[in-house]
Amino acid sequence: MTINQSLNGTELTIALAGRLDTTTSPELETALRTSLEGVTSLIFDMKELEYISSAGLRVLLSAQKTMNRQGKMKVVNVCELVNEVFEITGFTDILTIE
């Protein structure tokens, strides 16, 4: 998985590519831990994300909880397979998906 971050003022966009699973989720967790200070808008761009596991969902949930305290979070460009996982797990009710 690759993680590309782009900070524009207090808006952070994180573009994910590949697979977000048990092996790669700690990398995203670390990136978020060091990047969210002062961020009021977090955008996950999943245009190139092919797969997400429960470990990846846990990282997104943690990011959502953090952003509930300091701003807002949204997920954009979700592929059909990842969106299906969001629907099955109820994450479509938790996350803002565009």
C-alpha cells in the first residue's frame, strides 16, 4: 500500500493505493498519529484502494473519532468492492462517503 499526504492549510488529504489490511494498517495508523495535529478537515481519497480489511476499518474508525473532536472527515472515490465492505459493516452510517 502507498500513502500520499497533501496538506492544504488545515485540510489533509490522504490518498491510499493498494490494500489496506492487517499488514499495512499500522503504517496508516502511524501516518495519522503524526499528521492530524491542527487538521480540521481530513479527506481519504480511495481512488486507487483495491481492498480493505477489518484492520483497515478499525484505523478509519479511529480517525473518525479523532476528527469528530477536531473537525470533519470524509471518504471520496471509493471503488465498488470497498464500498460493499462499508455497506456490509455499517460504515456507510458512520462515515461521510462521497
